[in-house]
Amino acid sequence: MFDPTSRYQALATATWTAPDGRAVTYVRRRFLPRPDELAVIREHVVQPGDRLDRIAARHLGDPAQAWRIADAHRVLRTDDLTAEPGRRLRITLPPGTTSSGPTGGPA
């Protein structure tokens, strides 16, 4: 249903039956992980003009993985993460993943 790298990929689905008998399949609610339980693989210091998608592309190899950085900081407005130059952003592995190798994760 979702791309393997999607934040929704591991979510279970459920079915609701409408009053007219139609079955409506939906994805169950996604709960945000606790940031302190995510494995940090590096940090990024925000520079003027930084965008979260570009930071994700640089550090994670995929701009669509910006959700991982947002999860690590428990923000609802992702623009808040890059609004202040000098802020340190935690780059983490997805929930349930532990670091591996001598560098603490992927390069």
C-alpha cells in the first residue's frame, strides 16, 4: 500500500462498514516515536536558507525522508526546524532501528 520508506508503511489497516454496507479500508493512527528512543547517526547545524528536504537528501540520501528528522524533534511545523540558523538537528534512524557498524549507522 505504501512505499517501503514511507512513515506509514508499517501501519496496520482496518475496515469500517458504512451504514450503506460499503467496506472502507483505512490506515490506523500513527503515533510519533519518542525522540530519545531514536538512534542518532549524526547532527546537522542549520545554515541560512536550509530546507528540511535538502537536509534529508544530504544526510539520508532521500528528500522524502524529511519526516525522520521531524520525528526526531517532535514538531508539527517542519519549517520551525530550519527557521533559526545555528540550531542543531538530530539525524536519526527510523523507529525500531538500532545503529550498526563502527560509524553508528549509514554514511
